[in-house]
Amino acid sequence: MPTEIDNQSTFKQELKGNDKVVVDYYAVWCGPCNAFSPKFIELEAEFPTIKFLKVDVDKCPGISKEYKIAAMPTFLTFHKEDQFDKLVGANEKKLRNILQKLQDKE
């Protein structure tokens, strides 16, 4: 299961502690977010070298603002704490392609 982030400190620790990270920015009231959630869990099993995180934009507005999250779902990937890619919208094929590139990165 993806790790649910509830504060800025935990978020930063996860970025520092993992070379490859994907973050699902979502909201509980967002239909597409809820529909995509099972796919996100499936992708986590496919990409075991990538740390999967979830951030509720309403519970963690500071994290969302820092990365300029304006729509949900938004997926950000990080490599060694640097932003690697961004995907807005629940597009499984595009997210899988981004995750494959991230996984292959040294």
C-alpha cells in the first residue's frame, strides 16, 4: 500500500530516504482520484524499486502549494529528491511510461 503523507516533515523524510518516488496528489471528493486509486496500488506492485506516496491536498495544503498542484489527480515523480516528471490526470498508460523511465534511471 502507498504511504499516506500527513505532514511536510514526513514528506521530506520520504524524499530523502528513497532515490525514486512517485506522489499521488488527490482529494477524497475527487471522483477520478477515487477511481484511479486501485490502479495506483497495482502500479506499486509492478515497480517495487519506486516508493509510492499519497498526499491529500486538503490535509496537506502546504505540500500541494509548494509543488503548484492545481488539479487532481496529479502525479509527481522524484529522483534523488529532484522532481523528475509530472502528470496531471488519471492516465494509467502515461503514468506507467513515466514510472518505467524513473525505474530505469541510475
